[in-house]
Amino acid sequence: MSITTRRYAHDLHNLALQDDKLDVYFDTLNQVNERLNLDSELAAYIDSTTISTSDKKDRLQKAFNNTLDNDVLTTFFIMNNAINQKHTELLLIQDFLAYYYRIKGIGFGVVYSVRPLEKEHIEKLEVAIGNELEQKVVLENKLDESLIGGFKIVINNNVWDGSYRSKLKDLKSSLLAKDEDFEASTREMSQSIKQQIDTFEKQRVNVQTSATIGYVTSVADGIVNISGVFEAMSEELLSIGDSVAMVMNLEEDNVGAVLLSDAGNVVEGSQVVATGRVVEVPVGDALLGRVVDALGNPIDGKGVIKTYEYAPIEKTAPGVIERQSVHQPLETGLKIIDSMIPIGKGQRELIIGDRQTGKTAIAIDAILNQQGKNVKCIYVAIGQKNSTVAQIVEKLKQNGAMAYTTVVVAGASEPAALQYIAPYSGCSISEYWMNQGQDVLIVYDDLSKHAVAYRTLSLLLKRPPGREAYPGDVFYLHSRLLERSGKLSADLGGGSSTALPIVETQAGDISAYIPTNVISITDGQIFLQTELFNSGIRPAVDSGLSVSRVGSSAQTQAMKKVSSSLKLDLAQYREVLDFAQFGTDLDVATKQTINRGQHLTELLKQPQYSPVAMEDMVMILFANQKGLIDQIPLRMVKYYEQSLLLEMHSSYPEIVEEIRNEKDISLELEERMYAVMKEHSEKYRITEM
Ligand code: ATP
Ligand code: MG
């Protein structure tokens, strides 16, 4: 039923009324309708779009033996053509009938059945449904084989479905419902299985791909390879059971870490937890007088370090703006160094030389000399025998230097990882004081062993080896460490960190990889010679190869004045020394040069653990500068030096005082001092004779 046909059905109804033939119309079309409902062949013929209206009329008349009202049929087909739509004949008839019944107050419905129903059966149904709907009901019978059996009544908006199809449908739906139950249950089951699988996956996923959790895939030689911990940072601490490791390699699907403790029970498959912290060390005054390991744990048996402050071991070095140039002296108390290779606060001065040439001795003397000078000291021992370190600590203690010193130890027996981080730990400890505006002296003893430890780690981590099998970033290893030392600007408190890195050479070869690297990073080097050391010239500083690039601006005026010619004197002496071995026939000038050099060399010898105060050094060098020592027999120089200082301190304390306070030698003082010293020298010579 379409809206269009309904409207035309209404018009057809009006035409019937106009003709006053409504009942004829109804009767005719009702007959046609009944016949078409049961005769599908005829229905198809009437509903055809290719057959002409007259043919359809003829066929209908023929089917009804020409009993149908011809005018009604003509009006009907004209009306139907007016609709100008296909397949409207049957609809128009039904709409007309429906309209007719509605006007008459009769319910009009259709009873669908597989086979045509008997008239009496339809009447029975009409009565039954009429009773139900409390109105007269007319049912027309239509065939529908899909019903299988039984019948279905559609009237107005009501449907009585007694067809087998619907019964089967019910059965099916009930069966389906059961199916659904079954399915639901099976789905539930598979769901739970899937869930189990999911959670199982997740558990596995947790282990494998979590940001903070992973597991050990391999462990060997202190190197742990880890799957997982994808958000691990470089140098982050990882907790593996009772052990700790530090992240070194961050690869796409693997994290390489180095164990900072014994492998313990770290095995393949051990769970790894990222701590979210990079390696830190305790910092602060509580560390003074303490001996700690590379992680800041006390190893001196004096109990916990009472500090709540920690600093990461790696930090960005202060930039240029944050620094100022080195301008204050850091006195080592060693005559040869303070006079010729002066070190300033914030300077990085390399101590370089073969094994057993007194490198450590120079650094320790420098520490001892800081007594009462308000300079905190840190001695970082890398890869050394514990007994050696113990001796050093003992010496520092004996000389009262432990009061202002911290010793950081990563011994030769410690894992390479600890040897690797030890200098950075020490540096962080020093940085704390530097940032507070204090002065710090830090000794790295030594960076060759540090580089070797790093090389070990790198090779174990399968990083490509470069020159001398060191990894490519070995320069950065030391540059980032030493760059952290320096003199901070006044705005930042003016603190300083003076670094004395030590590098061991092989057979005096300073052009090897690590030595050249560190030489280029530092502000100068103190080069120690085995020959000098063995010939008794100790400290065995080679004044020709040693240099301090920034220290002279930090030297006191007094020291500058008395030491200006030293280097030249020694250089000239070395030059002519070779000739002197051959002939005795030397001219006066050469003899003088040799004499001066010999005396100077003798004067600059200095035993261990006996730092000389600046004022004393100035006085001795003053005497030398004025030529007062040249006349002293060589073997007496040491005694002369002692007696001169004794004399000055006891008889002329005001001179000593003045130098110490003024840090300069005025012309007047110079004269006074010369007079006094000349007198002493004379006395000395006479005594000698
Ligand atoms: P290594 O390469 O083993 O670290 P090193 O270069 O650090 O050695 P030191 O340990 O400082 O050398 O010194 C070697 C030896 O020389 C020590 O026995 C030390 O006592 C002695 N020595 C160092 N300096 C002096 C000095 N100025 N006077 C006398 N002896 C010294
Ligand atoms: Mg040493």
C-alpha cells in the first residue's frame, strides 16, 4: 500500500459515489480481488507493465465470463493509468476495498495461507476476529507458501500468526537462544582462557618491555645485559637482587650495565629494577677525614657518614660565564713547583712521569701543604694497591692532613666499573665545596689506570676499540672530568677546584695516547724523569718539559721577583752540562753557568713530606738570585738553606712577617734582606773554612 494508491483509491471511491454505483464498484473490485488473491497467474497478468489496459480488461472479463461491470473496469484502469506508476493495479484494488470497509466501519484484513481457505473457514475467522476487535471484520484470503502451514491474519495493526513458519521461528529462536547460551558460555570460557592468555602475556610483557623492570639476559665479567628497563637513563642505578649495576649502554633492545658490586647471585633471568636514580655520592663536610669507596660508602671503619646531601657523580661542567680566570696561588710547598711551575686555584695541572718517579709524592706534598690554608683536599686512588693507599692515608693522618681531606678509593682489586666512576665521585664531592665558595684540591691518582678500567669496560661492552684499543670517547672520559675543575666567578661564590691528575707514562713517552690527551686537556704538566729521580734529584721534575700555562698570573709578586731567572738558569745549565762532562777546559762564563745550575739543582731538591712555606721559599730563592749560594760548597747547600731560614726566623722575624703579609718584596726590604743574608753567608763560609 502506498500513499499514492491510497489517494487514488479515495478518488476512485468518490467517482463511484458520483456515479452512484459504489456498491457495484465494490462488488466488482471485490470479486476481482478475491480471484487475484487466489490466482497468481491472473494477478501477474493484471500487474504486468507490458500488457495494455484493454487486454487486461478483456482477460478479466473472460475470467469472469463477462459478468463484470465494464464501466467499473474502465474507470478503474483509467484511474490506475493516472497513477503513472508500475505495479499499482492490485494495490489500487486493495486500497479501494480498504477505504470502502473503513467508510463502512468494517475491519478489513488479510488472511495468509498456503492453500486457499474454505469460505466457511474465512467466515469463522471473520467472526472470531470481529469479536476480538469488537467490529465487523472482512478477511480476504491470500496465498503465501512461505508460511509452510497454518495461517496468518493481518488486520489494521494487529497480527495473529498461527503459521507453522512462526512456530518454527519460535522453535528456532528458542533453540538459538539456547545456542546463544551455549555460545555465551563457550565465549565466556574462551574469554577466560583469553584473559588468562592476556594476563599471561602481560606478565611476560611486564618482564620484557616494562619501562622500569627487566631481566638479565647475560652476565659475565661484571657486565650485565638486560632486556627491558626501556626508560633507563645513562648511568642509572639498577637493582639486581642484592647487587647494583650502572647503565652504560642504551641500545634499542638491550641495556648494558656494569656491576658495581660482586656478581653475587646475579644470573641469567634475574629481575632488574631501575631505581630512577643516577649514581650518587654523599657530599658535605661529614666526608672530611673519611676514606670512602667509589660510591661514597665508608671503608675506614668509622661508621656511617652523617650527611643527607647527595650529588650525582656526573654533572655538566660550569660554562665560561660561570668562571673567572685563575689568579690565586695554590701553593704546593715544593720549591721547584711553586717557583717555576706555579699552580693557581682552579687550575688543572697534570703530574706525568714513569712509574716510581715520585708522582704521588708531589700530590701528597701538595695536600700536606694545604694545612691551615682553608683548602679542602680529595685524594682519589684509582687502581692502586690497597696497601699503598693505606700508607698514604697513614701519612696524611700523621701530618694532620686528614682533618681537611677525603680519600676516595677504587683499588686494583675492585671491579673496573668502580675504578671508572671513582674520579667522578671525587669530583662531585669537590664540587659541593666549590659551589659553596670554598677552595678544593683534588688529586686523581691516576688517570692512566682510569682509562684502562674504562677500556676494559668498553671492550666487555663490545664497544669498538680505537687507538691503543681505547674506545673512541676516551678523550671525553677525561675532558668531562677535568672540565669540572676551575675557578668559579664571584657571583657564584668564587669557589675553586684545583685538579692534579696523574698520568703514568711508559719509558717517558709523553706522546702516547692517554698522555697527549690529558696534556691537551690540562693547563700544564709537571714532567717527572726517571733519570733525575735515580740520580737523586728529587722531586725529579724536568723543568724543561714542565710547564704551567696559567699559574704565573697566580704567583705572588714576591715569588715572581725571586724566581724569574730560574728556568733560564736551569736551561742554560742543562745545555752546557753535556760539554762539561768532556773537558775541564771551560771558560769562566760556562763554569759560572754550571756552578749556578748545580747549586740551583741542589737547592731545589726537597725531601718528601716537608713542604716549605712561601716566605721561606722566597728567602731561599732570593739568596740564590743574589748569588749568595753560588759560593757555598755544593754539599753544604742543604745545611746553608736550613741555617739561613733558622737565622731569618729567629733574628729577623719582621722580614719573614713582611713577606708573608705583603707577598711582595719592596726595594727597601730587598736591601735589608740582602744585607742580612750576605752577612749570614759570610759567617757560613767562614764556619765552613
Ligand atoms: P707509582 O708509579 O708506583 O705510583 P709514583 O710515581 O707515584 O710511583 P711515588 O710512590 O710517589 O712515585 O714515589 C716513589 C718512591 O720514591 C717512594 O718510595 C717515595 O717515598 C720516593 N720519593 C718520592 N719523592 C721523593 C722525594 N722527594 N724524596 C725522596 N724520596 C721520594
Ligand atoms: Mg703513585
